[in-house]
Amino acid sequence: MTMFKDDRLAGLFQAFARSRAQPPSLVQKIIAGIGAVAVFALALTFSVVLFAVVVSVGAIVWAYLWWTSRKLRKQMRDNPPGGLVIEGEIIREVRTRDGEGS
């Protein structure tokens, strides 16, 4: 299988192939370090803001659900479903056919 070569770009690739990479100078290293610290500070700032927004929205949703369900919680405290609840156990009266309770 042959690859298509565009002659217009051949000179560009040869120019890159001829140049040797030089190690970065001290100034380039300092600039790269300052850039890395700046990017890290920016990422940290955005993550703190995002965390604050997520926590705030979560607190608002929790407060809304707690507030809207307060009537239901009061009703369930006053009238427990299925009988008398003692320490998490449900005691239910079972009636036999002749009407006696056990």
C-alpha cells in the first residue's frame, strides 16, 4: 500500500527534520514553571467554585424536599402504617373467624 505524498508540503516536513531539538534554556524553564503554577492556580480556583456551587445546589434541593415532606412526616408519626410500632417492630392484631384477637 502506498501513501499519497503532497509535494507542496514536502519542504515543510524536511525543514522540521533538519532542525535538531535544543534543550530549553533557563529562561524557558522559568517561564514554563510560572505557566504551570498559573494553570494549577486557575484549575484550583475553578474547582473550588464548582464545589461551592454543587454543595449550595444540593443544600437547596435537600431543604426543599425536607420542607415539602414535613406534612407527610407528621402524618406518619401520628398514624404509623400497619399497626403499633415498637422499636422498629410492627405488632399487628390478627383476628380469627370467630372475632377473637390474639
